[in-house]
Amino acid sequence: MTLKAVILDYGVGNLFSIRHTLEKAGLNAEISSETRNSTNFDALILPGVGSFKAGAESLLKIKGELADFVKSGVVTFGICLGMQLLFRESEESPGLFGLGLLSGKVVKLPGSVKAPHMGWNTLKIIKPSDFLDGIGEKDHFYFAHSYYVLPEDTPMVAAETEYSVKFPSIVIRGNVFGVQFHPEKSGKAGERIIKNFVRIVKC
């Protein structure tokens, strides 16, 4: 059976590089601005580059639909801004709400550090997971963000990164996965994360 992922095109993502990385790892990937008109799919990818406001406004009409897919068991993967939009709200855009699939909020990096946090950094693994199979604390990943997630449910944090402040760089809860970095820009380590994700989808 061929498994398929839908990469949600809501105007703020690195769509084609993510599709290439997923297909290289063995997962059929379709780019779509809607999920309703897609054929049955096994994974939902929320990419993201840009502001919380732009992402939240673009997803507003399909929030309920996306929540239903996640509740039905579709494996969901939020990348960078896509991860932040899994949460309810952000200091970047007061009064606008994300998907609220994960408990917590998004906060700004402290003023004492250069923002955005852009470039290579490492992970400190907090909780072992198949998603992190083969990943070590010397592996580097590419980050580009000025805000980070602050979960209420701390057991969802699978890895942290330090940039003056420690922030969650990977969150996992059930069938929902989120990374603050860009795996599609993170070389072999990023490819490994994608391969692990594809293996989880196939299970």
C-alpha cells in the first residue's frame, strides 16, 4: 500500500523542498491548499515561514477540519511556524488564535539575544522517541525563528535547544509532532528526522 502525505499550502511554507525530502524518504507527498478535496491521506504536514498572524489567518477557515483530521489519527507534523500554529496563541499576534491542538502559547525570544535565532544549533534530548532514532546531541539543525513555544503540558517536550534561553525544539503528543528547526535544510540529521517520521507514518 502506498502511503501519502498532504503538505498544506497556506501561503507560508517551503513546500517543494519539504516534498522532495519526504519523497526521498519514501512517502508520497501532495501539495494542497485544501484537505477536503484530497484523496485519503496518512500524514498532514504544516510547514511554515513567516508570521503567526499570516499563518493563523490563512488557517482560520479550516481550523475545525484540521482538528478533526488530527483527532481521527492522521499523523501530523508541524515545522517551524507550523509547529507554533499547533498551539493556541502567540505573543507575536495578540487576539489571533492558532489551531489549539497542543496546550500552551508562543513567546518571544528574550531581548538579550540577537533575533531571529538563525543558523545551526544542537538538541538536548529530553525524552527518547522513535522520532529521534539515530539522532545525537552533536547533530546540528538549522533554525530561523524569533519566537518559541511554551507548552503547558511539559511531558510533550522531546528535545530542547539553548539560545541564551532553553526552548522546546521538538514536541510530541500522540500523533502530533512539531519541530522548531527546518529538517529540510538540516542536511543528514534533518533527513534522518524525516526518515523517522515516515517510518512512524508507515507503522
